[in-house]
Amino acid sequence: MKWQRASCLLSRVQLRLIGAVIATLILASSCAVREPKQVEGTWVITDAVAPGISAMSKEQAKQWLGQSYHYGADQLLLGQIQCEGPVYQEQKLNDSQFTQTYHVPLSMLGAGLTKVQAFTVACDSGESMPGQTVFLTGHQEAFMLWDGVFFKMEKTVQLSHS
């Protein structure tokens, strides 16, 4: 009799403990903070690399220098163009995959590069616009592809308000 009572009490404690763990996991997952993608932030065009024939002249490409692009979770600002609800697709490309897809060696974006993190961004409008293809080559460095020109971008540093 005492054994049955102890067994029943232990079962109730185990059930409560399991219930508490499940409730904690549900609560923790609903409050989880989304980790920002590496491409998120504000980037400024600092250089243009035209590896061959492109739809843009060198003079036209120079006019892009200084333009800023902001990649955010809920909004994308590509120069003067705004996109609500961007959808990011991430892919890692090695040298041969990059060369096969873009018909230029990855070394065009930087000596010694063997892989690159590529982001394709889809906008709600569905139309193609500059800045929707981004290649991260470093922590603060990326390239954007448009009209056959790779535009080098540098990430701006957010100043903290102290």
C-alpha cells in the first residue's frame, strides 16, 4: 500500500516536472530573438569591378560610388528604391560554382578567395533591381552585381548612443 502511494506521488511529481519543462520550452521559443543575417545593415559602394563586357560603361559605374544600400529584416532600401518584406536566400559558393554561374573567377572579387556567401533578395514587387544579388567576401566587405559590374560595398559602422 505504501509502495503504491509513493509510486503515485512520484508519478505526479514527474508529470508536473515534464509539464513545467514543456511550458518553459514553448515560452522560450515564442520569445526567441531572430538572429540577423550577415548581409543586414547599411552598405556603401566604394569601387566598381567590370571583369569584361558589361551593359555599363566605366563612367556610368563610377556614378554609383557613394550610393548606400540598407538591407533590413523588414525593409530593403536600394538607393532610392524601397522594398517591403524582403525575402533573403543564402547560398555558399566555392570558386568553381561561382565561376560556372557568373563566368568570372572568384579571384576577381579578392585575391585568395576560395568561397563566398551569396545572398539573393526577392522583393514584393517581383521586379529585378540593383542590389538583389550580394556576395559577402569579408566581415565588412561585399560585392553587389548589376549589369555585369561587381560593385564593392563596405558596411558602415553603427555608432552607439552612450
